[in-house]
Amino acid sequence: MRSNIFILILCLFNSLVIYAGATHPVYLDDTIPADTRVYKTVRLSSTIPKIDGNLNDDCWVKDGEWSGGFLQQRPVEGAKPSNETYIKLLFDDRYIYVGIRACDDPRLIDFRPAKRDQMGGDIVGVNFDTYHDYRTVWEFNVTASGGKIDAQINYPMQMNRNWNPVWDAKVAIEDSAWTVEMRIPFSQLRYVNKPEQVWGMFVWRNHGRNSEESQWFLRPIDSPSWTYPSGTLTGLKTEKKIRRLEIMPYGLGMLRRSEIVEGDPFRQGLEHHLSGGLDVKVGLTTDFTMDVTFNPDFGQVEADPSVLNLTTYETFFEEKRPFFLEGSNLLDFEFRSRNQLFYSRRIGHNPQYNPVLQPGEYVLTPDNTSILSAVKVTGKNANGMSIGIMQSVTRKENAEISTASGPSRYQTVEPLTSYSVFRLQQDFNKANTILGGIITGTNRSLAENHLSFLPRSVYTGGLDFLHMWKGKTYYLRMNSLFSTVHGDREAITKLQYSSVHYLNRPDFDYLGIDSSLTTMTGSGGEFEIGKAGNSRLRYSLNIGYGSPMLELNDIGYLYSADFLEQNASISYVINDPFSIFRTLTASLTQDNKFNSRAYYLSSEIGGSLRSTFTNKWTGSIKLNRSFEGLNTNTLRGGPALLLPGLWENSISISTDKARAVSLNLGTGSKISDDNISRAYSFTSALTVRVGRNIQLTTGLDYSAEKENMQYVSRRRLNSEQRYIMAFLDRKTMELTFRAEYGITPELTIQYYGSPYISTGIYNNFKYITDARAVDYQDRFHKYSGEEINLDPASGIYNIDEAGTGVADYRFANPDFNFMEFRSNLVARWEYKLGSVLYLVWQHSRSGRNNNPDHSLGNNFGNLWDIYPTDILMLKFNYWFSL
């Protein structure tokens, strides 16, 4: 495909730039700030240490210097810590070796299950700002139980714990301390290609039982970033070129058991599947890496939570797949909260076409679109230029259609598709000024007429600018973006009707459906200025814009188009303990919404208090007021509906998480000015630690909602539209249970299970008569008993407005009982450094009906009558580095 050739050219050109850039003057200077703390490492001259946690090797005695002098960051900034901590760093041609002695009484150490990337308890860690630009750091932490926690931290406060480099660490216990040895390969880091390095370095320790953090270089607690300021590491000489080639093949066997459906040739109980794939990581230079994956599998990734979404807005799910998380910060281009130009969950999504079946036919449709291959090049060169390139191709997917006796026919449900992203950023002024841009492309091979509802090609792009001053305390951020979509008239018309756009809304004259279009172009942008830290007072002002035809959802995420929003916030933060408080934060927020033509829609204000108490409990209180305003999406393409104002509040409290038993409780409510609509919610979570290795967590989320203006359907009566609404009485309950057993740091077992029940009963049906009437009761007409009748046999409501005895229009009974249970049992064994064996059992069951049973208890019982689907998977990979 054309985009494949384009991205390959970009990769080749980028490689030339990378290698040529190695001879350019280094952009990031090596000036050591006067107020920093410097650690000078030395080359290992003694015997290479055995990584067992014991600091008794010759190198820990003879080479280099131990450094202590840690200071508290919290609870009392600058105070002497409860226990001393000492560090030493050494290196050779391949590794950085880190030794840490954390002095303490072994009987009081806070041990937690040694699960990978599980925070909590006693922890020590080191992170490296390898570019010394305060933008990206690589963090390596170890718990007292020996669990490894690695993370990629991006300016200002973004942490990606799904970054999983291959490194080694062990823990040992002494008479008056616990000790850590780390061996971190240079191959897992990215840094400027020059003989002698100057890195930022930050070392920290968490005393679990005291909720105390101490640091080798004290970063003020009110710092505007988790990456700034930091200490400095010198003496590191990388004269020998490090080869970086990592290869990880995998094999997968799967057995699936589901309900037998008589006559359905695809539902015969048992299925099996064997597959394999390959991941490759190539270090193009010390600072640029290419990741390649062929036929990736994500079977061991935890399932998304259950959600029954009754709104027009798409549910946003976080990315969890390792390939797409590696170097993801170099591909990010976010604006206006979660909106983003690159949303990697689009790659490998569910097929978008549902085949039309003839009587007696059955269909087998793939659950997800297969990713044939993906390649990603990410890094930053010595001149301060960061580059992110990603190209992925997903397979043409076919559904198999057959009768009970065969034969089968096949129909394409998802076309061969190419996804491309090119992201570029350039630092100036010692990384205090950043200018960047992004281009994305989605191209589909649409050979079949029935897929003409999909866009053929979509391109988006944007420019962004960030400037920070006075120690990154103040910032100014701006971006602009565009989108252009090409396709058949059917595809562009479908987009105009979609819930992101609703260009068929009748009450704004600048909107309208143009069914002749084969191209749709949109634009957007954002401006934000604020103060991020270094004092108690912080604030921000944000203005965002999106045109009606802005479209990002082929490779990005767009909540809704056609907006002009203004947001402001101000916070007062006290981090010095006083009275019963360790910390206290008070915040105010304000929001105004307009459409893209600056027509006022709605406003809201809010306030909150968050605190940590001296007994190490935490709590928060929030209050929000939404004023009466227009909502342009409630009527699903109808006119903007004037909705009453709303009060929202929430309260939460958590006990000391360092205890063996901890509890979190929260409650919230919403009360509408219509004196009818209201909601209540309750959340709880109980965590229990059993010994050093077992942690159990159970949670309950319950909500009860009464909504007087819930959308039901739209019907036409003569020349008029009927936007049908109803009173919805909804109850939702979700239970979660997690069990974590850390047998060793390399062998862990985790279970996750979550039953989810949601029931909804609709009554008091009505249709909108005047969506903007001043008097609330004048906005709708409520059906009388003579006008509406439910046929219990068919589950259809018949509407007879004219009183003729003949239905003028009909709609289905919208009542629902939704029941779902999802669970995963995962055993993970790192049998060799970087090589992992997974044994996974997934159990799920799901069902829905519109029986008028509003009892959560009854529906919870009915859940277990649904026939389950069970999947047993065995997967292994083998990591080796050349």
C-alpha cells in the first residue's frame, strides 16, 4: 500500500539523519547546575558482582564511593529520615551496577507480594535522565520482597509502568538493613552518542510503615514535575559501542470451550488454536531504537472492565499492550483531556461489518482484527530532536458463513488496513522550549462494495509548542490540528450522521448533511497557560476548539466535535504538616462550553479538598455545580435540549495503606433542579495482606440513578420528528476480587474476577415538543394512558396519538437486565531473565434481556445460569540479546 512505501522511506531517511546527527555538535550541554548534587561513578576494576542482593563482592568494598545523606521529602521536607540509606554506582562496557543499603530493623520491614510493577511497602529506586533534559527518565525500583518495578516517566507527571526492560535485581537481608543489587544493561537505555555521559540521576526510598519518602537529592515536594530537578551522574564513559539486538519469539496454544448451539457449525463446544510470532528490538544507535513485531499476541493482558454505556460518547479504554506502550511518549499528541491524534487501541479493533445472513445461516466472525506486523522507530538525538515513527498493517478479515450442513461462504468484515504515525519534536533553550508536529494516516483497501461505508483514507496532523520558564514553574502550551477524510459518499454521509458530529442537528444553520461529499475536512486547536508548582499557588487557563467536521477516530480518539471550551483552575497546596494534616490541597475549577460558532451552551464550577492526615489516612471532598444549559447530543441528532442544573458531590476516605488491612470508602450523589432526576453511588475496597507473599483485594461499586430525560428512540409522525424520552430507573452493581501470590519474584499467580449487573426500567414516556422552552414542563409532552400501550408478547410499545385505535408509530421496550462476569487467572514464571512462561485461564459469561426484574440480587443469581466461555492458554517467549 502507498502508506507502507511512505513509511519505509521515512524510516530510511530517519536512519540517515540519526547517523549523520552523531557527528553534529551535542545540543544538550553538560553544564552541571550549581544547586545540584553530583555522584561520580567509576569503572568496575574488581570482580564482576554476583547479583544475589548481598553487598559482599569486592567491588562494593574496593571500587568507587558509597554516598548517603538522604533527606525526607515527605512528610517533613528536608528533615532527617527515619533510617539512613547508602548508594554506590559502578559500570563496565555493558552494564550499570547499583548497590543500595537501606538501613532498618528487619522485623519492621514492610514486605509486599513480589509482583512485577506492583508499588507498595518498602521500596528503593534509581532513575536516569539520560538526555539530561528533564523530560524523560527511566526508573528502576526494587521492593523489599525483590519485586521489580520499572517505569518510563515523562514530563510533567506521566508514568508508564508497562515499560518492561530486561534487567536484573536481587534483595538480601542483613542484621540492620535490607540490601539491593541491580544490573542494568546499557542496551535497555537510550542516551546521546558520545564518549562521556552526563546524566540526571534521582535516587529515592519509600519507608512503607511510615509513609515516608527520602531522597539522595532532595526534589522539592511542590516541584512542577517528577523529572525536575534532579541530581547529576558523571564519570560514565561509554567508549565501546553497545550492540543492541533483542529477539523474542513466542509460541501460543489455546483451548476454548463454549456453549454448543444445535445446528450452528461454529458453536460445537471445543476449539483449539496454535500460533506463534516474533518481536525484535534493534538499537539503530545508542539513542534510537526500532521495534518490530510479527503476529503479536496479547492474550495475557488483563481484560477491560465491564461497562454498559447509555450515552452517545465512546468508552475510552487504556492501552495495555506492551508493543504500543514502548516509546509511546514520543508518539503522543493530546489535546482537550483524552482527545488524541494517535490512540493505539484503534489498531486490532473489532471488525466493523456485520454480515447479512439468510434464513438458516450461521456466522463465525473474528473477535479482533489481526495485526500482521508493526514497526516503530523512536528516540532522540544529540541535537535535541525526538522522532517517533510507527507503521502497522492489519489483516483483511473474513467471516465464515455456513448452514448446518454446509458448504461455507466467506465475506470480508474488515479490509486490509495500514496505520502510520510520524511524530517530530525539537528542543530549544535547554529543553525549556519545544516545537513539534505529527502526521498520521489510515489507508484501507476497499475492494468490496459492502465496505464502502468505511473511509478509504484519513490523514490528521498538527503542530504543538511548549515553553517553560522560571525553573519550569510557568508554562505556555499551544497546538493546532487538522483532519481530512476521503471515501465514497456513503462513508462521508455516515460520518456526518455519527454521534461525534450529528451534523443533522436542525437548530443551527451552519450545520447540515451534504450527501454529495467525498471529502470531509476539519480543524482544531488548544491554548493553555499556567503555573505548575514551586509555590503553594498553582493555576491554569485552557481554551480548546474543534470544528464540526473534525474527525480523528480512525487512528485517534475524539470525544465530540463542534466545540469551543474554556476551562480554568486554581489550587492552593500545603505540603508542610500542620495540625492533623500532613498535606492539604484546595482547588476550584470553572468551565464554559460553546459550540464552534461561539454560541453559549453551558457552564459549571467546582471545588475540592484533598488531604493526607497525620495518621496516614487520606480523604477528599468534592462539590460541583452545573448550571442550566444546552446539550447538543442528548437528542441524538435532534435540537439542543435545555437541561436543568445539577448539583454533584462526593466524599472518600482511605485508611493507612501500610497496614496489613486497609479500607477505602466513597460515596457520591447528583441532584437535578427538576426535583426528579438524581443519582447515588457507593464504592468500597478492602485490601488484606497475608504474610509477605499474599495480598487480597475486594471491592464493591453500587449506583442507583433516576433520570427523567433518558433518550429512547426517534420516530417520524407525518412531517414531524418525535424525539422519545423516558424516566429511567437504573441500578448497577460491580464486584471485584483480586488475589496476588508472589511465590518468588520470578513466579507469581494473580486472579481477577468481576461480576457486573446493571438493570434499567423505563416509564413515564414522553416526546420533546419545545427543546428550549423556559418552563421545564413545556419542553415535552407526556403520553397519556390512551396514547401508549405495551404489547407484552412482542415487547413493542404502540403509540396512538390520534386516538384512532391504530398505532401511529412503534418502538421496542428499552428495559434491560445486563449481566456479565469476567475473570483471569494468570501464572507468570520468568524462567530465564527476560523469558516468560504464562499459563492463563479466562472465564467469562454475558447475557442481556428486557424482563421487568429490577432486583440486583435476582439478576446476580441469574448470571450463573448463563453458559460460560472458558479459554485456557499456554504461552511462552524466549528472550535473547546479540
